[in-house]
Amino acid sequence: MKFFQVKTVEETFSLIDEMINPLTETETKPLYEALHYILAENIKVKENVPAFRRSSVDGYAVKAKDTFGSSESMPGFLTVAGEVKMGEQPERALADGEAIYVPTGGMLPETSDAVIMIEHCEDLSGLLNLYRQVAPGENVISIGEDLKEGEQLLTAGMKLRSQELGALASQGITEVTVYRKPVIGYLSTGDEIVPIETKELAIGQVRDMNGITIGSLVSEWGCEFIYGGIIEDSREELERQAKEMLEKVDCLILSGGSSVGTKDYSVEVIDSLGAPGVFVHGVSIKPGKPTILASANDKPIIGLPGHPASAIVIFHLFGKAILHKLQGWIREEKNLARAIVTKNLPSTPGRSDYIRARLFFEDNQWYAEPIIGKSSLISTLVKSEGLIEIPSRSEGVLKGDLVSVRLFG
Amino acid sequence: MKFFQVKTVEETFSLIDEMINPLTETETKPLYEALHYILAENIKVKENVPAFRRSSVDGYAVKAKDTFGSSESMPGFLTVAGEVKMGEQPERALADGEAIYVPTGGMLPETSDAVIMIEHCEDLSGLLNLYRQVAPGENVISIGEDLKEGEQLLTAGMKLRSQELGALASQGITEVTVYRKPVIGYLSTGDEIVPIETKELAIGQVRDMNGITIGSLVSEWGCEFIYGGIIEDSREELERQAKEMLEKVDCLILSGGSSVGTKDYSVEVIDSLGAPGVFVHGVSIKPGKPTILASANDKPIIGLPGHPASAIVIFHLFGKAILHKLQGWIREEKNLARAIVTKNLPSTPGRSDYIRARLFFEDNQWYAEPIIGKSSLISTLVKSEGLIEIPSRSEGVLKGDLVSVRLFG
């Protein structure tokens, strides 16, 4: 049996970064099914976008120099020499003193170098009155201005959002190589835990809420979830079922059984599943101190506290970080709001506190109202939209202080 | 033909709120499939959670008065009178001067009123040394403290997140009534638009990026998407296909064709699809001015600008609001960050500007770095994580000002 010192939150995040490796298997996905997958290849721009000089407005293609000096009080004049149709090539180049109508997205005639918006001119029977001047390049999108051939378009490790899929579509790329979704297995431990379908609870029993809360977060964060059910509280059963599940999945979550109770063999079982074994046993955090993190033959194992609310908090912090790492997602945490706290929140230096909070916007500023309640209360989470973070170096925050809030999805 | 004044962004949001009604059809979903659906019923707590007095720590159940005065220097003493097993009833009540071991989540013996953590006491062969005192109720979760029978648990119009599903599971509720997912149809217009599968573009052609970007956002925001393809630029075809699609869906999106170009009959076609017809034609916004919003027989129709990046911006604002309203989701917008802008951004009063921005966290503060580029550039969106909002009453913002940023998902 190894001995562990309780880790700080910062140390725990560093260890996750060090110990967890991304999955390497990839798969090919059609663009229409690739949303939120993590890209596994670098993609260069293979075609300029736009492929031709386009107008960014409805207006007239001109030679900019022909418009110089035009104004409301002293309009310039040009001859309207035709029209460019959408999706078609202009019939001819522009001569000096001419203007050709071009719709938004239409192709510019050769020798034109700017577009004057229809709002700024008037076609009087073929004579275009110009009420302002335009500079060369004005209202023109030049070849490759959006995406330039040969440049990096997307890099491996990016999450594919709507705009990335759009950029790929612009290139005629209809399939991408992505990392396959990690499969996450879940087992619940504890003699008091019964299936959620249980109609009548016997005295002392509770339903397996963590199965559904943790399962939902796993799906929300882009992984597959396998619910392995509830294991009776025996070391042999836990060992047998954890081993069996671990063979089928990329990461195993054990709920409950991580407190320092008399029946607490879960850390030993977790440590026995493979090398290097447990690397975090206890985190200096409230709630969620009895958290266990391990790695067995490169598969992460997460021992969550049994309290439903503590389990959600811990999973939002460390579970999310582990799942993202496993997915191959290279990201910075952007889901961190800054808000003014509405109550004093004392804390113990050396321990990180995560306090559930409701957010509201008033006078152009976000406020975080702490929802106070015991760590086991799911009702406090239903009222909350995020977690106020009080770092371990802090003695707490005062009403009116600006705090960081980790937002729920 | 009706005539329209350009609306402000604020007016447009008010009109959406006024003109769009939620779908009324509901369906029953098992809890495991209900994530992110909108609840269509009010649900009351039917069973107290917890149903029995539980310990929130590993420790000893005591009578608080028996611990009074105990300290590190003057420990108190109690007799250890057994152990409560998880999921089981205590064998007997607690007598004066006794302590009974109880694990986290375990049921408290009758007559006990507090729990002392194992860290704060020591069992010396049946004699428990107490190194501190506990107050009545300390480390105890009382009956119904989390969820109290008869109280409101969840209300119709809430989005079901992991914690709401957990709260339902705690009650043994395994099915919920939710609003069915709205079905959103999409048609692209424009002679220059070709399918994204097109290998070689002819001069003047562009691929239908909006089909995939808008489709992705529709799925991301919890609706079904039907891609109806590209319509050749003729009034008759648009009218025929728009009518046909509208019969199959709850909301229709038309991409392109909303500029004031010569071929612009799309507003007339949209207006002809049903009463009350077009209610927004043109918004004082950059980018995305030629936005059209309509309602035909209670089905919303959204005319998006053809520029891919403008279409995404407009869809993030008005499309999202319409889809949420349609879903029956009663919510405040929480996806609004506050950040310090890193550049001056001039704007025209009377017009709202949405500037794409990258976010970064430095010195405990969020910064928004504007990504400057023409409204048509998808590349600027790939680099962005949100949109800086410059309201219509503002003349712009200065470097160092605090601004609101609408975050992408």
C-alpha cells in the first residue's frame, strides 16, 4: 500500500496533464457528422477563397480613380456598361469612365478595382451619378483574402465547431480525420445504492443519481458512456467488475467508496488494476476531498466521491480535464466567467473552495450569488449555473470582490 | 408589397419575443435520453431526500451535549457502542455517553443529534477520545434537507441539465414529459451556389457553406435539421420549394437572396407564405443588415444574408433566440462574457456592431482581441471565440473598455 499526501487543485491539474495521454486511434467522418469531434490532422488551404475577386456589396464595379472628387454636392458621372450576373463571368473588362453593376458576391470585371455601393450612386438612364468617391480595393474581396492557398487552415487538436466545418466545406473537403470518441465506463459502489427505477426505498437506501448525472456530463463533453450498474460492497466483486469494465473502455469511473470509511478498499483495488496506479488520493478541495485519480496501462480511472453534488463538482473540474485530454483536444479553459460575488465567503488557505452560484446581469455587470448548502445537496446544483472558485492561496472573498466562476454547460 | 423600416437589434429581439410562439406538442422521454430537452411539466418533490437522517462525514454519531468542552488539550470521552452499516438501520438508539460509528451517507441512530468526524477523535479500544466539541446538527443532513416533499422540484420551460436529471432520479422518476424538438428546414438560394461536394468550381461559383454552418448550429442548439439543398434563382422555384419545405418543418431558413440586388424577390416570396408574413426586413446591424424575419401560420421564417460569416453572426443572435423560443425554453442569456477590449472600435450610433474576437485570460482578467476582417470572411470566425457587442446607442469603444462578448458554444 502506497501512502499519499493530499494534493492541491493546481497539483492535481498538473498531474492530469502529465499522466493522461490522448487516444491515438482516428476515424474518418463525413462533414455532416463531424460536429464537436476533435480534428486529428493538419489541413492546409488547397483552394483560394474567394477564387475570384468578389464584391462585398450590391453596387457598381468602377476604376477608383474615376470616382475621385465625387461628393453629394459635386457628383461624378460614369457610363453604365452592363451588369454582372451572380455565378457568371463578366462579359468584358471595364473601360475608363465606365461602371458595371455587380451584386453582392458577384465577380468583378477585369481592370475594375473598387465597388461603389448602390446607396452612394444613382443610375439615371444609363448615366451613373456618384455621390462619393471610393478608394482602390474598397468593397472588394480579393483572391484568397479569406483563405489563401497553402496556408494552414486547421490544426490537429481543434474542436470542430460550425465555422471550422464551414471553412472545410468552402474547400470542397467533405470528410475529415478525427479522433474517435473515448468510451467511458461507470460503476457505482455502496450497499445503500439502488437502481433509479426502484419504486419504494427501504430505510437507508438511496437511488444511484450519479449514474445519470455523470453519464449526462460524459455525453455533453463528447464521449460515449457505458453504465455498468451497482456493485455490491465487496472487495472481490469490485475488483472483478472493475477489471472486466476496464477492458471494454478507455476510462473508468467509480462512484462512491472513496471516503476513508471502514469498508474503504477501493483505493487498493484501483491501485491494483495496472501500472502506474493511483497518482492522486485526496485533494485539498471543498467539496470532494476523497477524490482518487489513477492510470492503469494508460487508461485513466476516476474515483468520485459518492455525494451526488460533490461528484458533479469534482467531475466538472478533473473529469472534464481528463476527458478533454483523452479526446486529444488542445484547448485553454474559456468557460470561466468573472463576476462580482454578493456575499462574503471565508475559506481556509491551502484548500480550494468551489461554491455553487446563480448568475445574474445587472447594471452591465455579472453578479454571482452563492447558493449555500451542504456538499451533498443536489437541490443547490439545480439552482446554480456555475461554481465560484476560491483558489488555495486565498483566505476567502468579500462581498463585492471580483471572482472566477466555472460555468456549467 | 409592404414597406419596412430598418429595425434596431433591440426592436428585433422584442419582435421575436412577440411574434414567435413555442411548440405545444410534447413527448415522453426516458431519463437517459432526456438530456438538453426542455421540460414541459411542473414536477413536485414526492419523496424527501434524504429520506432519513444521514451523516455527511465518516465519524461517530453522538449527542452533541456529550461533546461540549472537549478539546485537544482536554479531550472528552465516550463509549463506542457499535457501528451503523451503509444502507442499514442502526441496531439501537444512542444512550447518554455513547458514540456509534457511522460512515458518510449512513443513517443516524435515534437520539443522536450530531456526528464528530473521525479526524477529530480517536477510538482507543472502545473508548472514544474527543478532541473537539460538535454542535447539534453538525455533519447531519436532516430529512428532506435536500428535497422536501411537496415543494416545487422543477418547472416547465427549464432545460434538463445533468443536475436536473439527477434530481429526478433521486425521486425514482424515470420518464419526463418534454417538448418535442423543433424541426428546422434549410434552403439555399443563388445561382452561384453549388453543393459542397463539387470538386472543381467554375469561375464565379462558391460552395454552400451555410448549409453546414447553420445546420451545425441548429443541432448544437437542440433542434433537428433538414437540408433542402440549393434552389435555382427563380421566383417560381423558390416559392414552390419554400412552400413544400414549410409544410414539413416548424421553422424555415432561407440563405442568400436577402440583399437588395436586382433578383431580390425573396422578401416577397417569404411574405406570401402565410400570415402575418414579414415583420423584420433589414436590421441596423453590422454585419447582417439584409436580415429578414417572418412568421407564416405560426411558423418562423428566417432570411439569412448569404455571406457565410454574416449568416453565422445573425444566426447566433436572432436564430438562436427564435429556436429557443420555439423550444419553449424560458431562459435568460447567460452566455455573455465581460472582457477588456484590446483595440479601439469605432461604431455608428443607431447601429449595433458585432465584432469577432479571440478571448484570453491574463492577470486575472479576460481580454477580447478583435479579429478584424470583412464580414464575409469565414477565416475570421475560425480564429474567434465570440462576438464583441457594441450596442446601437454607442459610438464605439476604446482600448481598455469593458465590453460584452457573446460566446460561441
